Amino acid sequence: MRPYLALTRAMLRSALRYRITFLMGMFGMFFQLIALFAVWRVLLDEREIGGFGWAEMRPYLLIGFTCGMIVSSFTDWRMAYRIVEGTVSLDLVKPVDYQFARFAEIVGGIAAEVGVAVVLWAGVLVFTGPIALPPPELLALFALSMLLVVPLKFLFSYVAGLGCFWTHHYNGIRWTQQAVVAVLSGMMIPLALLPSWLATTAAWLPFAGVASTPGLIFIGRVDAAEAARLVAVQAFWIVVLWLGARLAFRGAVKQLTVHGG
Amino acid sequence: MLRTIRLYLRLLGTHLRASLEYEADFWLMALGAAMTQVAGFVFIAAVFLRVPDINGWTFWTVALLFGMVGFSEGVINLFFEGMWWLADLKHNGELDYLLVRPYPVALQALSSQVGLNGLGNLLTGGALIVAGLVNTDIDWSPATAVVAVLLFLGAMAARVGIMLACNATTFWLEGPTSMFAFAVHQVGDLARYPLAIYPVVLKGLLGVVLPFAFVSFFPVSWLTGEGGTGWLGLLTPLVGVYCVVLAAWVFRRGLTRYESAGN
């Protein structure tokens, strides 16, 4: 475990060392939340849409945004950069598991991101009023599902990053991945409000697990049994993607050509 | 002047040819950019399936706002992408090369990259603008058309100017990335929605400090009569010129601070 903890520490230190860069990045993202809040505030002014009022939408959007904010640090850029540049060869010769090592790095970034999230929540609560907590059993399931967001989001980035072994290019993959997640995770609009064909598609894909699931549980849109089922679905996708990524990695390293050295 | 433009296009052309060498990159970037625009559009389309308007703005007028922001993004990617590499040029001392060539440094820096994602943004943004114009009830006359073209050019200039000015702040900031400009870029996305939905502080920010509202909101408002602030739209060409002049000034001031990186 020690080498992995070292990677986690190194990534946290890096976030704290380049804190202006890190905070500026977070600050920029904050405007996405402002836009979403402004749009929905007007839309839900004295009316409900599909059973969602402003009282539910405010915490839902905040949770979706928080999920979007965490695991967004530079780990996947770093991984992609090293694959494209060939320095990934140094990662490959280290006696650690490549996939788990990248996860350890993500966890280091999260420690810094959670700090920002706490400040954000405090700010939103102060400026827009308190948020009602769900009953204890839902709160516990919410906490669990937030924890599961971390490995799930990591796996999306990781699999996208593995694509670099084939494409030698990351920007386009990353943007596509982010766009798909933005729509199908329910981050901007609850999935129930999407046209039914899109909502059904989203229900069969893993993306809902990184925004919709914790959001719906927190605002009490689902009962405890349904919440537990949704959390189980999150866990299911983590297992499937974790193993799938391992399989993909085997194929991916065969693609690697590193010139010079 | 003509020579300056011709040289600019030639500089861009060389970088474009170099970028097109990597064909898969080209497709992936264009796809990624288009998908990003589509994601925003799916959101707004899904919303409009449930409500008839946002603060009086109908689906197609909001589509125009989205289109203007997306298209201006594409203009920057394709023709002025170098601005995003300014921090890099500064940090690595590569600006030295540009300083000794007989061509404006700012233009050399701007043309030092071509963002192939621009094509995706231009296509999706352009499609939204066309669809928005076709489906909106606009009283077209030759005069309207001329003014509309002027407003469009002004809006594009405003966006390019704001982003160049923000990227040029790298001369005052440390570090190899333009994080400040990235943050401002996110502010620019607020212009995809009607200005009226924002609190007064943000209206001031978008209307005056970082006049992104002139990239989309005010010109579209003039053309469609939506929002009741159309007369401000007529200022768009002036704001565009102002932003570009300001950006050139910031860039020149910043350049005097440049100290190279040794070697």
C-alpha cells in the first residue's frame, strides 16, 4: 500500500503547491453552477416541472455540480500526456499496478477538491438559504453513493485516457467524454425530464451514477429501497468498468511505441 | 494592411497543414467540439420541451444565443488559437524568436496555432444561427441585413478581443498556463442564456467589465426584438472595436514586461 499512498500524497502536494492554478480552475467551473442556478431559478419560479420545484432542484444541482467538480483535477491529463509523450514507459517499469496507481493519484486530488467543495457549499447555504436534510437512512445511502462517485468517475476518465494508446491524442476524447457525461449523468437536468428515449438510454448506461443517483437520493425523490438499488447499480458498474479497463489495458500497452530514450 | 493580412493567412496556413498531417486528431477534435455544443443544446432543447419560453425568450432565439457563442468560439479556435499558447510561449522563452521577426508580435503569437476543434464549433454554431434565423420572425430588409452583418462582425471581434486581453494577462501572472483566461472563458458561456435571468452583479460583469453580452445577447436582442434592450445591440460594432483595441494595448503593455527565459 505504501507506494500508492506516496502517489496520493504527491498529487495532493502538487495541488497545494500550484494552488493558484488549482483554485482558478475551480473558480472557472463555478460559473457553470451560476448559469444552471440562474436558468432553473427562472424556470421554476412559482411552478413545478415534472414534479421538480426549486426546493428540490437547488440541492440536486448543487450535488450534481459537486460530483462534476471532484475527480476533475489534472490526473487524467497527466496520464494522457505521458502516454502520448512516451514517458508512460517509466510508469510501466515501476513495480506498482498501473490502474491502481492512477486511482491513488486521483484520491490525492480529491482531498484538495473536497476542501473547495466545503467552501462552495458553505457559500451557497449562506447566500441562498439552508437545505433540508433527508431522513437518516437516505442520508446514509447518499453518503455511500457519493463515495462511489469517486471510483466511477475515475474509471470514465481512465478508460478515456487509455484511448490515447490508440489515438495519441486526448483533447477530442476528453471533450466527447465530458459532453456525454454532462447530458447522460443528469448533471444539468434531471434524467426524468429528458425525452423518454434519452432517459431510457441514460438508465441503461453507467453515467447516471456520477450525478443523478446521489442527487435523487438526497432530495428524497426515491424511497430507501429504490435508493439502495441505485447504489447497487453504481457498485455494479464500478466492478464491470474496473475489470473492463484491466482488459483494455492489456490490449492498450501492446499499441505503445516509444521512440528514443 | 493587405500584406499583414496575407502574411497572417500564410502563417495560419502552414500551421493548418502541419495539424492536418494528423488526420485522426483532426476528426477527434472536431467531434469533441461538436459534442460539447450538442450537449449544451440537448439541455436547452429538453428544457423547452417542458416550457414555452425563458423570460420571454423562445427556443429559437435562445438557439441564436447558443449559436453566436459557439461560432465565436470556433472563430478563435480556427484563426486566433495562438492566444491560448501565449503563456506557454512566454514561459519557455520562445517569444524571443517572434521578437526578432519583422511582423507584429501579437499577430505572430495569435497565428502560432490552429485549433481544429474550431471546425466543429463553427459548424454547430453556424447551424444553430441559421436554424434560429429561419425560425424566428424577423422583419428583413436590406438595411436590417447590413446592420445584422455589422453586429455579427462586432460580436466576433468583441469575443476575440476579450479573450486576447485576458490571455495577455499572462505577462503579469506567473506560471505556464492561462488559468485566468480559462476562468474568463467559462464566464463567456453565461452569454448563452438571456441576460435577464442573472442577478444585477452578473449583468454588470457581462455587460460592462467583460462585455460577453455583446457577443450574443445584445445583437440578438436587436435583431429579434426580444428582451427590450435592442438599442444597446447597435453598440456591438463599437464594443467590438473597443475590445480589440484594448486587447492590443494590454498585449503591448505586457510585452514590455517580458524578460525571456535565458538561453
